[in-house]
Amino acid sequence: MPDPITLIALAAGRSTRFGRPKQQEPVGPHGETIPEITIGQALRAGCHRVRLVTSPALADAMRQQFAAEPRVEVCVQEEARGTAHAAMVGMDGAAGTCIVVNGDDLYGRDGLQAATAHALAGDPLENALVAYALGRTLSPNGPVNRAVCEAGDGLLRGTREVLGLVADGPGRARDGAGNTYTTDVPVSMNLWVFRPAFVNALRGAWQDRAATDRSEFGLPDAVRHAIGQGQAFRLLQTGAAWHGLTFPEDAARVREHLARTDEP
């Protein structure tokens, strides 16, 4: 029997720009939060279990929220050390392939199904990133930061963080430095499929730096390290629209989207 597919949902963020815990913001037609929606979609898509990584301040509330779902386990990131560290907390003890998502991003069924399909039937030696078109990830309420993908032969070669992106007319976006991009450029929204070899490399990279480097350890850094070691990352592009919570005004937009679709 194949190893189970584990969803790792990163929900330990501090919600600085949003002003309140994004992980607990009711946005669905019945008051569902984004983690509840994402977890439900992932389980229906074929994930077998979920590790929800959160902060000490939110742990009790999250345990109560998911008490009726035995497939969900709440893990605590005791110290905010970055997304790679949070993913590692969730992966601790997990066997097989892990799908990693952010707890404040609504990826949509198509994105999660693409990730799960690769996890179940893709090349077992390839990790994967489900990328979104830049134009489908912008917020009308302010500038956002995105990791622009560099690709070749269907594989991810690296990502480059671009700051302060806003729409700049039909088919274009502009960053904080005034550079322009076409809105079909693929960007990472942290929807990853990680094979066991990546998980082992991630643990090794953390052990190498943990004793001397107290800075945050982000998933883009860990992925670059793995690519440098020869690991492959298939670039899967989805036409789905991303919705998420960056600014307080984004909550109304997400509610409107969910009210007119059957996403939950």
C-alpha cells in the first residue's frame, strides 16, 4: 500500500498587515475559515491526513476548531523561524509525500487537485510547484510581494522575490522599483509537493544552520538549496484564480468570491 499523502498547512503567521489572525477569519458562506476550506478540499482531492502548523497563541483555538476531524493534527511552531522551519515542524514524523500550503491562501480546487495528482501519480523522484499566473494573484487593495518562477524544460529552476507588485493596465503589472511584468508570468504561492528526499534535505539544511543562524528559514531558500543538490521540481501551472488575505479589505473580496462559487 502506498505511503499516505500528508497536507501540511502553515498557519502560524502573525497577520501583521491584516491586523487580526487571518487563520480565524470567517470568509465562507457558513463562516468557514480559509484553513477549513483548504483542508476540506485537500482531503476530498485525495490527501489522507493533515498537519496544521500554528503558533502557541492559536494552538488551543485550532485544536477546538478541528476537534471533530480525526484526520487533522495541530502542531505548534514554538518560535517564528520562517516557512521552511514551519514546514519541517509539520513534516516531523510524516511518511511519504507532503503537500505544503499557506493557511491564509485560498488556492481553489483546481490547484489542490493538481498538487494531489502529482503526489499520487507523478514521477516519484520529482517534487513539484503549482504556479499561478501573476495577474490572478494581485490584490486591488495594495501592493503584494510574489516569487516569480524561472523555468526550463517544464522544471522549476529557481524563484526570484519581487516586491510591491500592482496591476498596471491590461495584461501588465508593475513592481515597487518600476519594472513591468506580463500578467501571465508564473509565480509561486507556496503550493508545493515535497517527496521524502526533499524532506530529508530540508532537515539536513536546518541542522547545518540552526546552531549559528537565527534568521528565518524560508521555503524559497530551502528549495534553492535542494535544486542546487540536483533535486527536480516539476512546474505545474494552473489557470485557477488565487484569493487570499493580505489587507483587511481583502476579506470582503474573498467572501464575495466564495458566495458566488461552490468552492467550499
